[in-house]
Amino acid sequence: MDGPSIIDLNPLRKFPPKVPLFVVWIILGILLEDHARWGIADEIKTPTQISLIDTFHEWVRKLNDAMYEEPRLYTEIHSDRISVVGALEYPGCNQTKADLIAKLWSMYYTCLEYQFLSMGPTRIMFPDAVAVLEDGILHLTCMICVSPRVAHNKADWFMKKKLGGPMTKILEDEFTTITSDHVLSIYKVSRKDSGIYWCVSGSAKSQDVYVHILPESDPTETVRPSTARIGPYETKDEPMEETLSLTTRWTEWNQCTTCGIVGRRTRWGACFVRSSVPLTAETATDAGVILSLFVYGLPCRSLLLPKFIREKPEVLGRANEIMMGLCKVPCVDEIFEVRNDEGKIVLMVNNSAGLFSTLQVPPKLPPMVVRQIKWPLVGQPFTVTCPGSMAVDTPTEWKINMQKRLVALFVNSTSKGRVSIDMRDRIVFKEVSGSRYQHTAGKIGRQVGWRVNLPGFSSIQQCF
């Protein structure tokens, strides 16, 4: 399997002593007193509730959410001209704006304090590891406490294939996006996307993230949430010998397929191996040392794991999981608002209705539809995947004549098992008949349309 090269670590290295607990409590007490006036003191967790690294990541996300709200717009006094003013520009006499900026700076320093605590006595940024199935979606959050001074700048993302290899800056394209809050998303990942990733904002650099792209042949099973009436359900954590344990590391749920009615959503769970005990002189083995660096564990098939662990029967028999769930979310219109310096709305435009303000960036035109013809081998298996990149993390929906949704049970029963829709929303033919297969692919707005003439079906299919 392609992936990052193995780190050269000293197996005899001993973990330094931990920070005394009373010191941590003193620091937390100072933070509570310092930030109580902003109403965020109750958000600080004790070490027994959540690890310091988790809390640091939590504060990075909170800071991003507060920092990258929509710019505040206002009309200048004694003028009809409308100006766009960023949320962090000089507030002047606007006390509300001054309080907001002060709160952001306070959150920024709290984030830095937790980053310092999360580094522990070694004062290093612990690396992380993620595993994504080939042709899936990779999301990486830039774990940096971004200063309000440089909030308007986008973070830069870099990667290299292995330790000591050449560094490559990641550029945006049809399959790669970087959002305003510095989240890197790569759609339809391939084996070449394996490597070490990190982001840079100003003079700050994030931790290294070791990305493993798993081949499609990697064992994967479908499960349901614990709230479902029938299973199968997710696999529980499994202890192993030698102070190790097997676990499933889950991503967040992706977006619901529709709004207003019941839709579908999924999330990905990768098999991970992690240490179940702290590193001591007795546990300072090859596996113990490297798993002490990767506090969330390593993927079960990662080359960073010693070979004897990867080949254990428990590890080989543990599958990744895709959880299927139902969802129902309200339909919300995208409203663009313009406010004056007193906070009153002076202009409101419903973007969802196709209306846009002259103050907005013009919407992008839909790209040209790309047409292709594929010729599968008669009598051989064949798989149809929704083409292109939707640049949105949503399960694929197949429809007949753009109206009737194609249900997996309907496809399976109509074709008598010859055609099915798998866990990754691909149309799978066990055996292609003698009729010709043709498809037209194209990206329209935030949807990808794909028309196919399926052997055994008289209607045209389209995926969204």
C-alpha cells in the first residue's frame, strides 16, 4: 500500500515525566478567571473530561467559526454609498464592533494557551494520521490558532510524499478546495494523494498529518447507527495483547441528500490501532514509542505500524465501516444582507431564488457538459461511478428521467440481482449484457449530472 515512509525512532526512548496535575489546575483557574467576562469560561474542560489535545482542536474550530463570519456591511453616514467593511477592521466609535474584536483576541490567546498545554513537556506538535478509501473525500482542518491580525489571509497547504522528500504547495482545482476557514478538501482521492500534509498561516505551522489512501480492496462493511431498529451496528473497541487496542475512528456525518423530507447521510469509520496504556520504561517498544506520538492511533494497514502488528489476525480481520443513516433538515434560503452602521438591514437579497446583489461576487457560470462513450466488455463486471467533482460532501442520488429516485432495492429486484447499488453509491453490474452502454457527464452548479443507458433498463438514469 502506498503511504508515508516509516519514521526512524529510537525504540529505547523514554517518555519525559508529565506536568503535575496541580500545575494544570492552576493554569485552568487563571484561564477561567481571565475569560469569565466573555461568557466562555464554562467552555473550558477539565483534564478528566477531555484531553488537552482535543480541547485545543475544539478551540481552533471555535476561533474559526467566530473569525470567518460574513463581512459586516454598512452605509456610510451622510452618504448613499455602500461600503464593505471587514469584521476586524478599525471599529472607530462602534462599541459593538470593538467588543467583538476584543472577544476574538481573547479567544485567540485562549487557543494559544491550550496549544501550549497540548504539547506537553516535550513541547512538540503531535502528528496525526487519517485513512481515506480510494475515490473518497479527504477533509483536513488547519489546526492553527489564527491571529485576528491575519484573519483575512488564506492558509497555505503543503504536502510531501515521504519524510525528506520534496515539498509541494497544494493548489485549488476542480477536485481540490481550500475554504476561508482553511479547511482543505480533496474529492475523489487517489493513491497519489498519500503523503504528509501541513498548513501554514503567517509564521505559524500546523502539525503534520499522515494521509493514507486505502485501496478499494480494503475490507469495508456497511453498518447502521445505534438508534436504528435493526443492525448491523458499528464494531466496538477491541482490546489486544501488548497494551494495544483496535478502534474505529469516525468522521463527521456528511450533508443530507435533501431538505424538507427524509434523506440519507453517511460517515466513514477507519480501522485504527492505538495504545491503551501510557508510555513507560516497560512499554517503550517500537510500537509503544510510535503510538505515543500518534495519540489517536494509526490506521490498521499503515506502514508506520510494525509489521508484526499489521499481520495480527485481529488487525487483518477488522474491517473499515461506512455508516448509513437517515436525516431530515429544514430547507434554508441563502440570504445576503446589507446593514448600516447601526445594524439595521438596508438591503436583503435571496440568493436561493437566483437573485444577487451588485455587492456580491457574480456566481460562476455552469461549465460545459462533457460527453463520453465507454465500451465495457460483454460478460464482464462493470461499475458506474458518478463523474466529476460536486465539491460538496453529499451521498450520490440516482434518478430516472430526473424525477423518480432510483432505490437500491428496486434496481436489485428488477435486474434479479445482476445490477445493484453498492455502499459507495455506485451502480455495479455483475455481468454486462450485449447492449451498448453510453453516458453523458457534466457539472451543473453544485450538482453533477450523469445520463446512462443501462443494459436491462429502458429509462435514462441521472446522478446528483
